[in-house]
Amino acid sequence: MEVILAKHAGFCFGVKRATHLAFDAADKGGDTYTLGPIIHSPQVVQRLEEMGVKSVEDVNGIGDGSTVIIRSHGVAAEELEAVVRANLKIVDATCPFVKKAQEHVATLSREGYDVVVVGDAVHPEVQGIVSYATGRVYVVSSGNDVDRLPRMAKMGVVAQTTQSFEHLNEVVAACLARGGETRVYNTICDATAVRQEETKKLAGEVDCMIVIGGFNSANTRRLAQICRELLPRTHHIETAGQIDPAWFEGVQRVGVTAGASTPKWLIDEVTETISAIDKDKIG
């Protein structure tokens, strides 16, 4: 049984940067916290906790002189202000692409645009991006959602960094059809598009797909969805311990990919486990 690992499986630039900053802060010691999970990988969060880095939802109760790490998805403007007011040491691990989306929203609002954010309204990245608007702001997930928005003379559009280009284009087309002035900023991270296109190709060439990453990771769930649309024999897992050997009955080629928040050590454990299952079958 051949195991094919996607070339770009695992950490993207923003997540790699955030985890390096977090582990560096942990190595320095002292009271250290992350404001929300540093990335959407429960296993990475657990490793940081074992090093004394706690994940908290707000700064209440954090002692003077403590270090607070801003997660890769960023935080709401008011949350960041609370950290500054508390006079805590800040390690800003916000992904630069997310930061750019926040800046675009702030600029659009300042210049009198109503803002449309393409994404998942309950995702922490989107909640953070929305908070930088000072005027009207709406979160949409489809072109149909745009049709339900109030009339706007000036619309500014940005996207959650893990959205697909197809999705953004659908929303932009619906905005343009409404008339008025529309300004669009493409804030989708290239790493997302690369992983999705690579995953589509790989799913069309194998008998079974394994997608590794946090069940709370939006980009990993999207990869699993893309795979299932092409190959129903797709399994989304977080760890090697969740693998069922029965998945590989009659399988000649297995494709493996991973979300942008999945560390290499988890990917290695999964590929090694699949290879061991194949050896047991041969034996």
C-alpha cells in the first residue's frame, strides 16, 4: 500500500511563526498565558500547558508582570486594549495575514464604507476582524446572505484568511450586482489556496484520504470537505490513535494531508501508523 503525503501538509507560515513565539516564551519561564488557544491544535495547546503556558479567555486574574501571547487568529480590538491596560507583557503572534485583514476593515470603516466580511461568524478570526470596524459591518457566508443585507452606497469586502477564492468571488459578484461602489481586498492567504488545490489533485489519484488536524480547525474541516466531495472514503482525524485499520481494506494508495495548524510530529505519527498497518497485513 502506497502512502502519499501532500507536499504542503501541515503548518503554514503564520502558524509556524505563532508556535515558535509561544514555545520561545515558554522557554523563558515566568507566568505565561495565551489569550485563547494559540492555534487550532489541541495537541499543541496541551504541550504548551505542560510547559506552564495556560490558555485563558480574558486577562482577569492575570498577575502583574505576566506575559500574554496573542493567538495566531488574533483577538478583538477591545481584548487587545484590555491587555494593554493591564500593563502585561505582550507577545503578538497574530498571523500577519490576519493582521492585514484587521487593518483593511479599520481603513474601510474610517473612509465611510459599510464592511462585508466573508467567513464564519463564530470563528475567532472573524470575530476579531469584525471588531476593528467602527461603522456598520456584516458577516456573510454566501451570495444569498448578501441579498438579505440592507442597501449600501459604499461596500468594502474582506475575507477570512482561510476562505476559498470561489467563495469570495461568489460574494463579490453578489455585492457588485447590488450596484453602488464596491471595494474588495483579497485577504485570503495563499497557503490556503495551495493546500486546497493540492488536496483536490491528490484525492483524485488515491483510494482513501486521511486528513489530519484539529476538529476545531476551519481550514482542516474545509480540506476534509473537499476530499469527501471527490472521494467519500475520506477520514478526518486529530491523532494516529484514531485510525481504524479497516479503513484500508482493499486500498492500494492512501493520500495524507493536514491542516495549517497540524504539527509535523502528528503527521509523522499518522504516516508511520498507516505504514505499520500495511506491514501487518502483508505479514
